[in-house]
Amino acid sequence: MDTQSDGENAAPDLMTVAEVAAWLRVGRSTVYAWTLSGQIPAIRLNGIVRFQRNQLCEWMQQRTRCPDVSSHPISARINMAHPRHLTHRTMLDAATRVKKRLVSTKNTSHHGDVP
């Protein structure tokens, strides 16, 4: 025998602030702040805040879309960059810079050692 009435079966899946906070892994105060500022869909029942699970799912989907990478300022700079051609000279310059760094690192790391 079914112990639930027809009204209970038709009721939306309501969540408390604590349940939403745990689900989103944020503090309860964050959920309250989002609710007060209207950033998250919520309903109030005689002063009690509740959230409909399906509305929260839609809300999260709207906010988790990947941004358009081509519009990002760093992507624009990368697209405009022109790499240097690898020539004997550029390879020699790079090797010289690496050698200088290695030598300066050796000298500073053995600073206090006695030979």
C-alpha cells in the first residue's frame, strides 16, 4: 500500500540551504548571500528558503559552459605571436644563456662549501 498522498508525489524536490551548500561545496553563508542577491534560484515559504533541484541543475548548466577561447586576450596574443626561426645562431644563443644560468647556479650553490 502506498503511504504517500497524491499531493506529495506532485511536490517538487525541494532542498534546504544546508543541502545546497553541501551539494555545491560552499558555505551556507555563501548560499544565503547568493539567494539574497538573486544569483541563485530560490523560493521562500513563510520566510523559509528552499531550492528546487531541477532549477538548480539548470542554473548550474547555464554557468558551467566553457568560455569562447578565441575571445580570451591571451589567446589573441598567442595567435599574433611569430616564433623565431631556428637557426644555428638562435640555437647557439639559447645554449649560451642556459650555460650561463647553470654556471651561476653552481657558483651560488657551493658558496659556503670548502673544496
